[in-house]
Amino acid sequence: MSIYFNSNKMFFLFMLFFSTMISISSNSWFGCWIGLEINLMSFIPLISNLNNLMSSEASLKYFLTQSIASINFLFIILLNFLFMKKFEVNNLISILINSSMMMKMGSAPFHFWFPNIIEGLSWWNCFILMTWQKVTPMILLSYYFNKNFLMIILIMNVIVGAIGGLNQSSLRKLMAFSSINNLGWMMVSSLISENLWLFYLITYSFLISIICITFYIFNMYFINQLFTFNLNFMIKISFLINFLSLGGLPPFLGFFPKWIVINFLMINKLYFLTFIFIMMSLIMLFFYIRISYSSLMFNYLKLKWFKINIKNKMFLMNNIFCLISLLGMIFSTFLFF
């Protein structure tokens, strides 16, 4: 985390947030494109690290994929303005714009770059890529979406997210596929209402932040490192709670936005879509529980020279977050009564 107190990194982090504001407050597609480009140029210095070949490779891959998406976006806008003089509602144009935005945020079927890039990032950069970097494309997508096309895409997202994460041993790749799955839920919530989308995004960001902080504190990147959780039983329990919450199990905070989405889908008689979403959530819960089960059941001899440095202040903050996650449904009832 100390790396972000470097003045250069702080400048780029500020530009990252500022670029999103440029895109979402712009009154032209060209302004949106400029915001996206600034966003790309400010995120690359944050992820590139000369001491780490993986992050240098990730920054180059990220630059290439985002550049292709930006070129597509710009080309479609210019083409449309040239030949149509005004921006008419056109199915092909809306599908092309939607596709370039989906490539920007790593949505299926343009998701292949996402797990590969996330594998070379630190947990803090993973958190930014899985949350903030999705805000701009999602808002631009909501301006000009093609409903039928989006329905197919969000079904693909939940299926790819659930199936892709089954065979992974890397925790970062697992979180990447989890992010793809949650993107499907986020797209549905954006179709229903802007407020619901914002609520889902905030809840998801909150839960992801707890998990990323936990992995950062213990310096974990693979499932076989989870045995170090044997140091403290309460860490294991809080970890289990957060994963179940992210999977959307009823008593926890993560269930609440999913419950609202399912409720709206049922009211609108989208039973097949609801069935797919619930089934894929069960698969997601399976591999979340597999991670938690590994941390709970692994046994090892605690060596006297084995020391792990836990950052106390951050750990305390993480525990408070876990408490909110556990009591989230109780807090949420006060919103209605």
C-alpha cells in the first residue's frame, strides 16, 4: 500500500478517478472517448513495476487490449457521424458500441485478457481493476444499450464466470472469474434501475475490498498458501463469512442486492434468466466454499521460526468490515422500516 504514497503514483491514482468523471459528465461520445483514454494512460503506470516481470507484461497486455477497444469505439462513432449525420438508433451501431465497452471492462465473450492480466497484478491493483475500472464502461453502456444483445451477454457472463473458476488454483484468477460473474448481475441491475446498479457496485466493491485486503495482509496468491490461516481461527471464520457473503448466501450483506435483482426478474416474468442466475450462483458458492474449506481443514506443524507479519491497523479495519458484512442484512432492514 505504501507504494501509493509515492507522489507519482498518487498523481496517477487521482487521474484515474478524474478520468471517470470526465467520461460520465461528457455531453459527447468524443468526450467519453477522451476520458477512457486518460483512464487507460493513468492505470498503466500504476500496474507497471520494473522489479516484477509479470506486472510489466500485464501492463503491456492491458495497453494493447484497451487500445483495440478504444480504436473500435472511436471508429464506430466517427463512422456513424460521417454516414448518418446524426446519431440515430441503429441496432448494428448499438451492438458495436456495446461490444467495445464490454471489451473495456472484461465482459464475456471478450474476457480472455482479464484473468491473464490480473495474474500479474498486486492485490491493490486487482481491486482497482475489478471495481473502479468497470464504472465508466458500465455507465457508457447504459446510455445506448441494445436490450436483446445485452441479455445474451449477461447470460454468457454468469456462465463463463461460474465455469471458468472451477479449475483454478490461483486466487487472483478465481477473483477474476468471480468478477466476470458479478458483472452479469451488474448488467441486469443496470437494466432495472440506475440506483440498483450503484447499490450493487458499492456492495460488491465493499466485499471485494475485504477479500483483497485479507490476501494482501497474508501475502497469498495461490490456494496451497491457505494453510497459513491456521495462525488464528477467527481469521478463518471472518474469511468464510466474506466469501459466503460474496456468493450471496442469505444472512449476509452480499445476498441483499442479489435478492432485489431476482425479485425484479421474477416480477417481469424472466423465469429462465432467474433460473440460470441462481444455478450459476450455486457453482460460484461451490468454489468459494472450496477455498474456505481448504483454509479450515489444512493442517500443518507450526514451526518456531515461522513468523508472519500482520499489519495491525489494517487487520483491525478488516475485522470491522467483516462485522458490517455479517450484520449487513440487519442494517439493511432499517432502510425500509
